[in-house]
Amino acid sequence: MTKKLVVLVSGSGSNLQALIDASRDPDYGAEVVAVGSDRDGTYGLKRAEEAGIPTFVRKVRDFDTREQWDAALTETVAGYEPDLVVSAGFLKLCGPRFLDAFPGRYINTHNSLLPAFPGMNGPGEALKAGVKLAGATLFICDSGVDTGPIIAQTAVPVADDDTVETLTERIKEAERAQLVEAVGRMMREGWTVKDRRVLLG
């Protein structure tokens, strides 16, 4: 039975596109049933519309409080009855109501090997620290910033002549492949979380 994904985006949606492409294979085990954003006119929304996938926008500024926004986002996403919610470049932190509605089922990807270099500038901080391996981490969201249980990690060697831009681009390529593979496995095989360890299958 094909499982349902809701994907949240704020930008171009390259990770979203990778999931859409993967889900065209019946053996992948999952399909994107809706795509949401916190802003109008993103290319990620356009990608979804071109694929015939329903979209929605929930902007923080349209609500009196962050809690009201979180409640509205939760209600909208829950209406699609997703098996998994994927943050694919979604630049808003979801609140307690959202996390409680999808316990262990809201995942995010980050462009560093967590717990090293959380936050907005993983590749830049990796270069500044002089590390030899950077990479990407897929994790289950909790109330912290890039602190949830780790599902998968992929390493990307740092070249001597790397810039933030070149390293970021190579990490993005590895990140997309990891996201597609891990989401497919989660949907086909299931997963459990034990003592912060995520076990697939």
C-alpha cells in the first residue's frame, strides 16, 4: 500500500522534485499528496502544481500569533492524513502543536554532519573549522534546532579549493540522494526510535 507524504517548502524545491520523481516508480512505496509553503510564489509550489499535486500556503504574518499559525498549519497538514511530513527547505520552526500531531513523523534534512554545525550556515562553518568531511543529516524533528534523532547521514569530502558555494552544491546533491533513499525505506519498511537511535525496518 502506497504511503502518503506531505512536503513543506520555502524555496526552489529541489529536494521536493527528487521525491516527486522517485514516487513515480510504483515500487518506491510513497507518493507526495500535498505540498505546503510559508510564502507565495515559490518555485517549489510551481513544481508541485506542474506535477498535479495539491498545494497550500500558510504565512505566519496572516495570523495574530505564532501559535495560531502553528495550529492552522497542523490542521491543514493533518487533513491529508500523511504517513510522513517532510521539511524540504522549509524555513520555519514548527511549534508544539505540530510536533505533537506528527510524533516521530516530521523529518528534516540539514547540510552538516550533526551534531556539528547546526543552524543556517553548516557548510560555511565546516570550512571555517577546517574539517575534512562535511555532509548532510536526515533527522526527526523535535523542539530544538537540528537536535532530533538522526535517521541517516552522508559524508562529503572537503576539497582544498572549496568555497561555501561549491561545498554547498556538492552537499545538496548527496542530501537529495540520501533523502530519497531514506524516505523510501521508511515508507516501505517502517521505523522505530529507541534511545535516540532511529532503526529502519
